[in-house]
Amino acid sequence: MNFLETIFERLKNSPNTALLQELSAGESVSATGADLAALIQTARAFLRAQGARKGERIGLLAANSICWVAMDLAIIAEGLIAVPLYARQAPGELAAMLQDCSPSLLCCGDAALRDCIAQHWPAPRTAIFDDIFATATPSELPPPVALAAGDPVAIVYTSGTSGEAKGVVLGAGGVEFILSATSQRLDLLMAGQQGQERVFHYPPFCFAASWIMLLTCLERGNLLIMAMDLGALAGDMRAAAPHYFLNVPVLLERMRAAIDEQLRKTGGLANLVYTRAREAWLARDRGERGVLGEMWLALARGMIFPTIRKKMIGSNLKVLICGSAPLARETQLFFMMLGIPVLQVYGLTETTAICTMDDPRDVEPGRVGPAITGLEMKLGENEEILVRGPNLFQGYWNRPQATAEAMREGWFHTGD
């Protein structure tokens, strides 16, 4: 089965199990497998009523939500190409992307987004989620279209290495390959875990790594808990009590700074133990061990670190996953000191988000782990990272010259 068939089978076999949850300041809305399947059917029926034909592009301009997920899967199930767009991006930039890919329909999360983009791009047809999902759900539709490995399923816009927004065409085969690789790493991480995996999520689904995490969770039958209010991340993170979640370095830096500040304000014995333990941990990383430092670390592990972990993210957390930009080695060491491994991932939209992933059994601070199985990587001229494998993109939409420059002799030139 391909990834779409696997997800649909998961929905069928999990009719009463919550797979998605929208969380905002402690308030939540959930969707079971049956709920999500019904929403997908409704969206598919809407697309059919619009006369959308296989291979056409469908724009998706909305913030993360259960409806976003249903719309995306419906687009792919109809043999269409999803073009997910960042709802917070400047309207003029969005208009340029829409002009480039010429979608036959633009699906917006709400009327405000539709009206905003309409001032910059004369959309041929638009629809908002309230109207799409207000239609009657059909009792039956044909099975999703059969996806061949070479079928494009998404165009994800990225600035790439030149700063010019380019549409990266991702194929079904590349997505399938990456989902398998991602799940293999998570199997290692979650070995022995009983019950459903809980995953907190805040990055926009319109970014490739975030989308891959979404699809991975759906395939695995996880509960993906979406943060709907970025201003309430700290509280929602604790309420979600996740086993793991995807991060960008800036959030981990902020979490580290917040812990430092809180303990500084608390003062007293707690701050003293924390400060001395942190100094000992950094000294250990430099190869310097002392009896007194080890005593401070042992004391902190007994009276400080468990409390920090519980207050910060809850008691279930096994690991943090981080990508999109380099993570400061000291920050990775900081979380490891607390007993929270940080797995780093390196990749680009053109590589379907992932090239390397840390092995949970062997994490080395400051590195991004080995290349995933089945992928080749080497250094080219000026030590540029080159990548070759089944996860490579199909090219840049409407940019054959840019595609040829990026892909030479079968290798993708990352620019990194």
C-alpha cells in the first residue's frame, strides 16, 4: 500500500480513536478516525463538484487545523496537487506563488484570508472551509486514486538557496520513502511503549518537515495535538503531555532561557544546585570530571531536574526533535543534562524534508546524525553537500533551468 492507502486504512480501523486534537489554552476539539474520514469525504465531494481534474493544482491557504488535514488528504485522494501556503506570509509574496502555480481553486481557512489575498491576486475560484465542510457528506465515493511513485502530490514553495520563491514538486514515491525512514527511527525511540503515542505540534503544515510529521503520525495512529494559539504554547505543551514533538531551534533556545531566568528569580538552594550542576555538566563535556561536580549533578538529578521536566513538558516526554536550522551545541547539551535527548534532523524541502536523522541510541551533541538508509550523501566542490536518493524532488515548478542547475549528474546540490 502507498502512504495514502495506509492512512485511509488507519482511519477505517480507528473509528473511535482520537487521532487529531486542536488545543488552545486548555480547550480542545478532537477528531476520531471516523470523524476525519467523514471530513475527507465531504472535501472530496466538494472538489468533484467543482470539476477539479487529476493533475490540477489546488491552493491551500489556512492555519493548522483538523479541516486543513482533511482538505490536504482529500486533494491528494482526488489525484490533485496540493499547494500549501503559509497563512502568515505577506500577501504580495503569496500572490506571486499563486500566479506561478495557477491553481484551479484556492481553499482558504476563513473569509479574512480569502479577502486579503483577493486584493493581490484575482483568484479564478475560491472557497472557505466553512462552506466546503458545510456540504452534506456523501455516503460513498470511489476509492482514492491509485498513486504511482512518480505522481506529484504537492508543490511546496521555498526560498531555496537563491532567495527566489520556487515551487518544489514532491512526488508520491519520495514521500513514501521518507515516511518509512521516519517511522523506523520512531520505532527505535518508542520501543516498549504501550498505547498511543502523543505528539505535540506547532509548526505550520505548509512546511515540508511539518507535513511529513503529520503524515507519519496519521500512518502510526498517533494522537497529534495541534497548538492553535502560539501565545499559549507553554501551557498547551504541558497539557498535551507529549512523548515527542518537532521543534525549531529558536523555541528550544527560549525554553532554555526561561528555565535559567525562573531559577535565577527563585534563588536559594534550588538555583545554587542548578548552577553548580550546569557548570559540572559543561566541564564533563570538556573532558573534565571532578568529585564535587558529580555530587552537584547527582543532587540536581534528584531534586531539580525532574521538577523542571514535569513543569516544562509533562512526565511523558522521551525526546525533542529539532530541525530547520543549526541548534547551538550548548542548548542540546542543556536538554541532555535535564535527561531530555534532542534528536537533530537535517534536510531541505527538495529532499522531502529529511536527509539525516539522529539515531535515538547514539546521539552526539552538535551533529545531525547519519544519512537515512537508502540515501547517498557526499561533499562536492567547496565542501557543498550533495544528495542522491529516492526522496529527491521532481523539480521546480515552471523552472527547468533552476532544476537543471540544482540537479547535476543525478546529485542534488544543496548549497549548504
